[in-house]
Amino acid sequence: MLKRKKVKPITLRDVTIIDDGKLRKAITAASLGNAMEWFDFGVYGFVAYALGKVF
């Protein structure tokens, strides 16, 4: 039988404080990347539909 190891709860001292500028930059980059992926998916869907109608 497996025994569970007791784990202490996380505290505020366990959390790393991140620079606000770096956090904002990371969120902006992730948002722009996500927007580009959705744009790419939309263009692919439109082109696939258009080519499907042509051929």
C-alpha cells in the first residue's frame, strides 16, 4: 500500500516576487502570441473553405 507524504502548505515566503515590468512584458508577449495563433487559424479556415469551393 502506498503511503502519502505529509506536505506543509505553501507560505508567502515560498513565493518568488516578480518585477512588475517583466510580468507585464510576459503577459503582453503571451497575449500577442495567442492573438497571432487565432489569426492564423482564421486565415487557414477561410482559405480552406475558399479552396474547397473552387476545387
